[in-house]
Amino acid sequence: MANVYIIGGHQTDFARNWSKERKHFVAMMREAMLGTLENAQLDPKDIQVAHVGNFAAELYAKQGHIGAFFVEIDPAFSGIPTGRHEAACASGSIALLAASAEIEAGRYDVAAVVGVEQMKSVDSKTGGDFLGTAAWYELEAKGVDFPFPKLFGKLGDEYDKRYGLKDEHLAAISAINYANAKLNPNAQTRSWFMNYEHAMSRDEYNGAVGGRVRISDCSQVTDGAAAVILASEKFAAEYAKKRGIALESIPRIKGWGHNTARLRFEDKVAESKNAEYVLPHVRTTITDAMRRAGIPDVSGIDAIETHDCFTTSEYMAIDHFGLTKPGESWKAIEEGVIALGGKCPINPSGGLIGAGHPVGATGVRQVLDAAKQVTDTAGDYQVEGAKNVQTLNIGGSGTTSVSFVVGV
């Protein structure tokens, strides 16, 4: 595949409540994009095409046609081609795939990708219902309070049934992500209190949300946007030459994977009944990205930014990345493999649980953090010597899965 380079990126502060600030979601897009242009030292007129990832602005903000809002960011964008991409919580990654494909095809040399979601415009119960549309709404979410914690609780139940699952290991995942978030100046929970003991508590301060999933197991309801600029090798080489830097120092997308499983969770589980992995399509997404990157297995990955919408989804990711054999994710937790400073840190940014989860922005934010890691610009949550970082972004209950390997 042709090289696609990542030239600059920026995210908003995920702790902000843009509804309270009385700001429209286009203000989030503008802040993320203008910050990206500044970071990349590019001019708005350099952008040739734009892709926007967004899940449910029609529900949260009563607004469709989200791609067109990119043009509102700067007068120089008037007339450029834009599009909006939706795949539930994987919307940002689908936008990245579309933009990178256009660059690989030679249609454009420079593409902007913005992921955005404004979620704090409604109360938590209404928001939970909106999120239910990422499942098969009529069959899995209609009339159900907070359907997604229940669905991902069932993922934990399936692990428990097949291999056994201890609450202590889920609590450890939560504690690690919250601890990492304290090192991230843009993380939603950077000033929150959470530790292992609190995550293990079973009282009114850590109530059950759905089945075995408790408050400490959940990702956050977040307002936020993240953006990156993707470029062809031709443009990146010229960019590097002008700045007196090596082309090899610019991060690039080395590999990608993308699969879609059946929508209902019970259908996924039925299909994987005799499979080695609980969610085999997620496993294939991960290994496809490694294969395209020329990396034989997870030993070639220095860190992971994964979709921890709930602790159960990160528990699943551990063995699906190959850090352990299927069903033995607990070993990587107990041995410190996934901790910052471990053999393969997971979510040094804090992930969705710690950093926040503005649904349409998450996939873009993951790739932005991966690019920071491999260029040694992640600050206090830098993984020492990171050269290859892999992402996993999931839409629905393991339905749409997208993975990128970012490296230098």
C-alpha cells in the first residue's frame, strides 16, 4: 500500500462541557482543526479534501449534514469536497480509512480528518437511549435503560462462561486507565479520584450500571473533537525538505484492518461458539493491520490505544491482540504487561475510561495519540522508545472494528 503520512494533529480538552459554554459543535471542530494546522505549520488553503467522523449529531444536536460544517471553520475551505462518516463509536476511524484511501488512490495529496461528538446536550438516560442506536435498537435497546453497559456486561459474562473472569482484573484495568489519565493534560478524568480499591467497591459510590458492569468500568460521556492531517508521500517529502527534517521522522499509517460482524451481540456469540476468540472478527481486524504493516505479531508493537468503552472490552482486547493466549488476559494484567512502563502499555493516554469518549472523535484521537507516541511528543504519558503503536476502535458491541498501526 502507498504510504500515508500523519502531518500534525490536535484535540480539544475532553473535560469541557460545550453545552454549558453555549457553543455549537462546529466550535469544537474549529478548535481541533485550527490547532492541527498550527501544529503542522500549514495554511488552510493546503487542505484539499476533508472527512468528518460523527455518530449521532442528528440526535444530540438535531443536525445532519455534518461534513458541510467543515467549510464553516475557515473561509479558505469554501468549495472543497467534504463528507461525513458514521459507524457508531468507530466513526472517526472510518473517516480516517476513507481519507487514507483517497490519498492512496492519488485523488488528493492532503486530507483533513476531524472526529467530533457533542454528548452533554442531554441527560444521561436520554444519552444512553441515543447510544442504543449503535446496537440493533428495536431488538437490543428499545425500552432498556443504559443498554450498552448491559451488552458489554454480557461480553464479560461470555468470558466468565468460557474461561472464568474475576472482578479484580476488571478493577485493575480501570485503575490503570485512570492513573494514566492523570498524566494527560487533555484527559476528562485527570482531576478525578479513582484507584483499585474504589473500583473494587460494591457500594453506593460505585453502583452497578448493567449486569457486572459498574460505574468504574465505564468510559465517559464526553464532548470533544480531534483532528489530523493525512498526506501523500510526495507532499510529505516536500514538507520534510522545506523544514529540514527527515521524511522518516514523520509518522505514517503502516497498516490497517477493518471488519464488520453481525449487529446483535447474541449473534456474534453464537457465531464464535467454537472459535478460539470470543470476537473473531475483532481478532482478524488486529492481525490484518499487523500483516499490512509487516509486523508478524504483537511483539513488534510498543504500545496500544484500544477501545475500552468498558473494562470488559479492554479485557477482550488483551488476548485478541495476542498479549496472552485466548482467555488468559488476566496474566498480562497481573504481570504488569499493560501498565505504563510495562512490556506493552495499553492506553497510555488514559483511553476511553480515563481520557474520555466523544464517540465520533475517538478513532481520530487514538491515531493522534499513536502519532505522538512514535514521535516522542506524548509528554508525561510517553512510552519510552515507541516506534510502532497500534489502535483498536470498535463500533457497537464489537460490530465494526478498525485498527491502525502507526509508526516511523
